[in-house]
Amino acid sequence: MAGLKLLDERRRQVFEKGSEPADFEIACGKPSLSGAVSQRACVFCGSRVVLYPIADALHIVHGPVGCAAYTWDIRGSRSSGPELHRMSFTTDLRETDVIYGGEKKLEAALRQLIARHNPKAAFVYGTCVVGVIGDDVDAVCNKMSKETGIPVIAVHSEGFKGTKKDGYKAACDALWRIVDSGEVTGEEDGLGPDSSRGVRGGRRASSASGRSPSSELGKRPYSINILGEFNIAGEAWILKEYFRKMGVEVVSTFTGDGRIDEIRNARTASLNLVQCSGSITSLAKRMESEYGIPFIRVSFFGIEDVSKALYAVADAFKDNKDIMARTRALVSEELAALLPQLEKYRKDLTGKKAAIYVGGAFKAFSLIVALRHIGMSVVLAGSQTGNKDDYETLKEICDDGAVIVDDTNPVELCKYMLEKKVDLLIGGVKERPLAYKLGVAFCDHNHERKIPLAGFEGMVAFAKEVHASVMSPIWKFAPRMASEVKA
Amino acid sequence: MNLKSTSKTKFTTEPGREVTQDACRLCSPLGACLAFKGVEGAVTILHGSQGCATYIRRYLISHFREPIDVASTSFTEETAVFGGKSNLLAGLDNVSRQYSPQLIGVATTCLSETIGDDVAAVLRDRVPANPEETCKVLNVSTPSYCGSHADGFYRAVRSLVTSLTEPAHETFNRRLNVFPGMASPADLRWLKRVLKDFGLEATVLPDYSDTLDGGLWSSYERIPSGGTTLEAIRAMGSSECSLEFGHALNPLDSAAVWLEENRGVKRLLTGAPLGVAASDLFFHRLQALTGCDFPAELQAERGRLIDAYADGHKYVSGKRAAVYGEADLVATLALFLLEIGVIPVLCAAGGPVNAFRDVMKGLVPDLEERGMEIMSDADFDHIEQATARIGVDFMIGNSKGYKAAKRLGVPLVRVGFPIHDRFGAARNRLMGYEGTQRLFDDLVNTLLSHNQEASGLGYSYM
């Protein structure tokens, strides 16, 4: 295995902390190498994951059947009400549609579905074929928006037009159309007639004149939006409870347990928290420049990061001393309950080694710190979509000897898991069988998971998950362990 | 535009069917990825966007719970504009370097088909970067806008045969080709054992019984061991006959048809051996080929199955079922259900299958009298509506019918692909008396469990 060489083109996307050349700079943000078996998906995937949890919107995939079929109800994003997001709709383009165009079919599909399901908005995801047969998806969306009175928004997510990150951007553009729908004046926007906008009219009466400075927006005091929070296994509800206790209003979450009307109200919040920064920072920046809503980057994974995030919010509202006092009380109460529970896990896990491969680098930072809390060190870390700064940070917080990878593949992951003798891999469904095949424990930290891992209680759940897998007695039967015993 | 669909399957949309809601099929490249997993030393590369490979891997992995590496030519905007040739060549070289495969199967996607990439021409002219490369490269056309994953599967199997199987100089008795279709790894293992027990030298294609259901590794296996060998595929022309399991598969996508027409190997088409009658037929065929007596062990298995039918018949007799999924599986299951006294009141093929009603009518001539409705190109919305209208006691098919079954309040017997919400899908058995036994037990227990749960009486004796 040691003899396994990296593909030449991949050499600048992998390094070992402490052993890299002085002038080494990681190459990242590149399209995946052809033939390399990247764990990444595509532009469509990026858009789909960000918008997916909006539960009262229709999500229709314009293209052949696959893209919709593979993304049907695959995530653990929960809704407290409607569940339209858990259904799969597609124009299911056929050969004749590819020849003659799919616009008419899309139009008919939207007409049928909007009448049947009464969504608050519709997102139309363009897939690869649509990008090359030249369907004017925007025109169809505009037309159907006028006809049905709800925003019908084209999401330009053709799979080949960039990486997953470009899909995030397309999703943010689509979200912006909802957030900013008060600005709409013309007919080219596809956001429907005035009748559809009554919902938040009252709240934003003072801003009806257009791009108002934030002071005119009728901001709600001590209120936040949580961006990049997808309510996996109800995580947003855990966070909302913390903020309720702190006396901070959560106006909307993007997009966990999402509702179109809530998203429209987002501009009335005083502060944006950005969690999954890779996916949604562009929207936060836009809201900052257009509405003057500042944003802070946070993470709700791991004790330190949750506490830091809550204090950061309290700090942003420091003119209200009660909030800080309540935050302190909340954090110490939670920690008092949490720390003894973690201790038993830490006792068993101390000295174990972990590998992390996740979509966004920001999550990796939190996981490294969280793992340290239960006695584990990270010897291999990487992400699908990290940027240079992310990898700099990753390098800083990892120990010497840790391998850092960008857009890796099964061959590399397995090579380093074995070389570094890891006890645990944290990743998603595609990484899971790699770990198990090698006799390595696994923790699912992707969007398919059904167990909440955010917040203080999420930390306990995380420790329990890791412990259950790492400490399982079955690994002694793994060939890897058997050969170690022999040696 | 490079539209190469050679079959007459309907690839158009009927009026009023502009939407597919909760599809009961996957796209054709998935089937090709599955089929190529059954060849020794093979790696699939999907010619299209990175997402196709990743989504398909995720989908297959969730069913088989095994590492499944599928490469992609990772199209970018430039690739889509200028064609995928350079990406394909680079991808092939990288797969070759990283995996040292014996075979690379190139499957197209909607994107590469639509822009008109001529993959065959690229492969014909290709000079590998590594002059020592010995791997065979072949291609299959699997545009996602044509047919379903089942079509992609059959097409990939056919492409293996058309690209590899050599003209034979002689025919060997007791040498047999078997095309089992989308069988589970456990069924493939059973099939191989039975064929061997009958003294047959059989080539089962594809055979992912080890690659998709194997043991743990001590070091990373770039390509898991197992699969039909290239040598065996090359020699398929020398077999006495080909046994192909299926009822609805398009002859133009059939590997056995190609072998019959081009290599003179007689094709025997038969349904998969599920149920007493279908298993009897299968074993009689094997007996005819070998002259073997019916093994006592099989006789005993058959006896136990019929005994189980007797013990369990009252639980299932007269029950009504909705069957859905790949057309061939639906037909096979329908025949089994009829055999045990269940009426398959709805038989729904998820893919657009040409003349599926005629196929079913051929198998069950009195299907109208039996009250059987036949649907093709059905999504779960159609299936749910029809099931609600017709009324059933249970549904049987892949795990994606769970939501419909739950809403309808009827139990679901999970069979086929995918099974994403239960454990052990790779080890599900359907074939032979023993496989039928497992399915029958499962079916009866599902109905018993449903009745038990539904009753407030808490019977512990059913």
C-alpha cells in the first residue's frame, strides 16, 4: 500500500503537515480530475442541497429522470409542517424532448404541480441536458410565475457548469430572489404579481421604496437569521431553543425547516449567523451590502464552537446586558449537564486516531476540536470544496504529521487511513464502506444522518456515535487487526 | 445530436404525463455501472458530469454497502462546448494508472450523448499514454433520457459480449452461458453453485457476487476480486446454449440474442427461477442439458417449499397485491404470486417498457378475468393512485414504495433494487426452491406482523 502513488495531477492537492516543501501551496477549487473518482458531486448537487429543506416550495428538476430520482428524500432535513421537499418532481425528459426542447413540458409540469400541491414558490433546477439543448428556463418560469401568482424561480444548476460551489452560488441567487422580493417592480423578475407579496407587506412597509438603508427596514431588535443550517434531524430546533432562552429572536433559518414567507422576512433581522460558510456566504455578503445586516461565521458543532457561537451573538447584542447574562447561564447549565456525560466516552477514546473527509472545510475545523474533547487526534483531514484559507486554517489546527487532502478519492483516502492507522473515519455514505472494509469505525456527519449532532446535546450524541463504532468489539475480527496482533 | 437508441421502446412522453412524481426507476447509466461491477478487473467511467458518478455510487452503495468506485470524465463548460474527447482520453489514462484494470467500461450520460460525442471513434483511435497498458476499453450508450436502469444494465451486458466474445471454432457440450439479469449477489452465488452441482461449465454474466458482497480487506483493493473473467466472456461463443432470465427484455438489448445471431449459440429465454413452477422449469432445462438425475437435495428443498405453501396458504390465499419495479422482476413476481393464490391486481413497470401489457398477457392470458391491471412507465404517484383505487392487501417491490405503502396503510414486502431502508439487501434470496422459500416466509410473516400490529388484542399466537 505504501507503494501506492498519487496521480501526478493530484500531487498539489495533498500534503503532510510538517513534511511539505517550504513553498508548498495547496491547489484547490479546481474541477475534479477526469478519471480520478472524486467524492464530489456537481453544480446541481450544490443547488439542491442548499434549497432542499424549503418545505413549502415545489422543487422540480428539469431534465432526464436520474437527477431527481437520486435526490428523492435522501436528506435528514426535518420540517415542522409541510413536507413538499421530501417529494421528487421531474420533467423526466425523453429522447423526443431532447430533440424538440423541453420548454412546453416544463410549463405543463409546473401548471399541473402548482395546481395540485399549492406551493408558496417553485424552484426549477436546470440539469446538464437543459444547459445544452437551449431551453429558455427563465422565460418559462416568468410566464408560469405570472400565471400562477407564486414565485417560480430558475436555478441555473447545470451539472457541468463548474463545481458544487457554483451550485451553492446558484442556490444563493435563487434565495436572493425570495429575500429581495420586496424590491420587485418589473415583469422580468418572474416573481409574480403584487397579490403574492402581501404576506410580509406589513412588516416591511417602510422599505417598500426599494433599496433602503438598514435603518429604514424596520429591523427587529435582537433578531437573527441562521444561514447554512439545514435542520438535519431537527438541529435547527435545538439551536432555536438556545436562542429563545437567550432572548434572541430567530427570524428565519436558511434553509432548514424553511418557509418561503420566513425567508422573505429575513431582511428584518439584525444579524446573520453563517454556519455552512462554503454554501451560503455569498448570500450573507449580499444581505450585508444591500440591507446592512452584518454576519458572523459560526459553527454549532462541538462544545467550544457552540459556546463561541452563542457568546458571539450575545456580544453582537451587547447593549442588552440580559442577553449576555442569559447566555452565560445557558452555557454553564448546558456544560454542567454535558461534561460528566462526555467523560465516560473520553476515557475509552483517548489516544484514538481519526480521519475526517467532509464536504465543507468549516465543518472539519469544528470536528477536529470536538474530537480533541473526547481524547482523539485527527491524522487525516480534507474536504470536497475547501479554499486556500480553509486549508491554511486546517493546517494550523491539525497536529504535525496530519495529512491534508483536497477533493480526494477512495484510493487516496484508503492509502492514508491505513498508513496513519486511523481508528475512525468521519464522512458520508460514500466514505462509509471504505472505512468498514478496512476495519475502521465510522461516524456519519453528512446530510443523510438521522441523529442531531449540533448544539450541546449534539456533542453528547456525537461522542456516543463515535464511541459506539470505535469501541465495538467486532473490529478484532478485521484482518487489519488480526495482522497487527500477529506482528 | 447523436441519438442512438436502436430499440422501439417508447422514449416519448404521453400527453398529460409531463411530470414524473417520485420516479419508480433510475437512469440507464446506473444499470451499466452495476453490470460492469460483475466483470473481473473492470472499472466503469461515466462520460459526463461528475455528479452522475457520485450520485450513482451513493445509490448503489446504500443498497450493497460495499465500496463502489465509478470514475467520471468530469465535464466542465469547455468540455460541453468543445466535446468530451480530451476529458475521455485523460480519464482513461488516469483510471488505467490508478486502478490497473483489465477492462474499462465507458458508459455515456445524457450530456455526452446530447452533445454528440462519438465515444466509439475516440476509443478506436486511442493510443494509451502508458505503452504497456493492456486493458480492454469498451463503451455502451446509456443516455439517461432513454429507458431505465434496467435497460442500461442489459445494454452493458450486451456490449461486453459484442466487444469481447470471439467466434468459436467448436462448441462444448455442458458449457453454458447464463444471463441472470439484475440478481442479488446471494442469488448469483446460489446460481453458480447449482450450475456446478449439475456438472455444467457455466459462465454467469455479470457476476458481482463477490465484488458487491465480499469480506473485509487487509489492504485497499483498488478493484475488489471476483467477477466474470474476460477469458470466460471471450469464450462464450463456444457454449452449447445461453440461458437468459427475463420476460420483458428488449431483444435488441439482449446479449443472448446477439450470441445466437452472431456466434450461433442457441438462446433459451426463461423467467428467473422464482416459485415452484419456474424453478421446476429451470431445473428441467439443466437436466435436459446434462442428463443428470434430479438431485435428492433439491427434491427435499422442493418438498419443504410445497410443505410451506400448504402450511401458509391460508394467510395469503385470495390476497391482493400491487407489484412494481423493473418489468422482468414484476413479471416474475406476478407469476409467483399467482402460484400461491395471491392476485397481483396491479403490475406496474417503472420503466417505459414496450408492450408490457402484451408481455403480461402472454404470461397470464386471463389477466382481465383475474382483475389484473398492467401499467408501464409508472411512477410512484401513478402506482399509489392505482393501488388506492383497486385496493390491495400488500405491496411488493423495492424499498422506494415505502412511502406509498405507509400512506395507504398496507404492508410492504421488500424485494429487488434498491433496498435502502433495510439491512442485508445483497443477501436477499429469490431464486430456486430455497430462495422462494425465503420470500414466502417473509411474505407470510409480513402479513402476520401487519395483522398483529393492527389488532388491539395483542395476540401472541397467530
